[in-house]
Amino acid sequence: MPAAKPIKAAAPRAAAKRAPHSAEVERVRAIFERFAAALPEPKGELEYRNHFTLLVAVVLSAQATDAGVNKATRALFSVGDTPQKMLALGEAGLIEKIRTIGLYRNKAKNVIALSEALLRDHHGEVPSDREALEALPGVGRKTANVVLNIAFGEETIAVDTHVFRVSNRIPIAPGRTPLEVETGLLRLVPKPFLRHAHHWLILHGRYTCKALAPACPRCVINDLCRWKGKRLEADSLPKRLPKARRKAAPARRDAG
Ligand code: SF4
């Protein structure tokens, strides 16, 4: 009888789980130290009055801009800042208030249904645990992460389009899905920075590391970024500027 072949050990799904190299840990730490030095208390830009309106604002913000949501919710929250008041407004009344927001019909249905669920299952309060939050209509992992972070101070990281792009671009925690990025960030971001990490990354993506035209020359982490397409100061100057003016342009200031 032929000898049995030795069973090969399964290849470890290593890259995702291997301990990060210490130089990489230091680079990520330096990135967040720069963000913290530039903006010690970052805040989200959605406007809200209480936990309920925060939850509603985040549900409404899916595939919409914070500015667009705020424009609609200022009037909405003046008459609907509790589940009871939202139900009194009704789906048709809610639609009237949010019709400038994309996917407003579906979102209105969800907001009414989640208001009913909060009253039925949670005494009208927004629950503070993930499972209960994700069981609410229209609430997925990203929304739950935002609410857990802002309302309940948890060290969660909500991966939106900006966080996904900059995490892959810089890179900090590359991943093919939001969950992969989130898991990587939770593993790599040093604990003192976890609470505000997603706000720093969102704001960095929204105002500096923009999708089409990243403002590399004024980026506080320019020297820590490994994106091949990043630009340095001289590259950003229009080529038609006289040489003397190009030389006179202010040098990038490295924080930290
Ligand atoms: S250097 Fe450019 S690409 Fe890199 S993080 Fe800064 S803005 Fe983004």
C-alpha cells in the first residue's frame, strides 16, 4: 500500500492577521498624532438634538451629503425630535420634509418603522448595543457604528466612502470591503486615537484627500503617505508660473 501523503497545513490567511511590522505601527501612530495635533476634537458634521435625531440623521445621510441632510433636518427636527412626534408627523408629512434628500421615500418608510420599533421595544430610547441598533429598520453596521461612537462614546469606526478611500490610498488599513477596512483600522489605530479615528479620516477625505483632486501639498501627512499618485509642493504649481514665483511659493509645513 503506498505511503499516505503528508497532509499540508492550510496556508495561513496571514496578511490580514499577522502582527503589523513595528515600522508600520509607528507610521500609523504618527499619522494620527498629526491629525490630533491639527484638530484635537474632531466632530461629525451632521446636526442633531438628541440620540433619536442623531440616529435619524445618520439613516437619512446614506448616499447623501451631510450638508444636504442638515438643510432638510433643521425643519424636520423642530417638529419631529422624538419617536412619538415623528409618528405624529406620519410618513406623508415626513416625505414633505425630506424630499430634497436622495432615496427619500424609502428613508421615510424606515424612519417611521424605526420610530415604531423604538417605542415598541426600547421605551422610545435609542439602544446602546450593536445588535439592537442593527435590528432597527434602515440601520446597518455603519449607522450603528456612528451612533455607538457619537452617542455612547464607543471606540467604533464607521467606514463611509471617505474612510474607505483614504484607508486604501494612504494606505492605513487596505481592504476590499468596508468591513475589511474597519477590521484593519481597529487593529492598527493606536487606542488613544480610536475614539476619533473615523472623524479624522472622514474630514481628511472630505477636505484634503479628496477623490479626484487630493490637496497633497497642504496635507499634514504628506511625508507619511505612500500613495504613488501623491503630489508634492512643486508639482502642484501651474507650469506657466515663472520660475522665480515657483521658488517663492511657501514650503509645505510638516506638523509634529
Ligand atoms: S499626500 Fe495626498 S494622497 Fe496622500 S494622504 Fe495626503 S492628500 Fe491624500
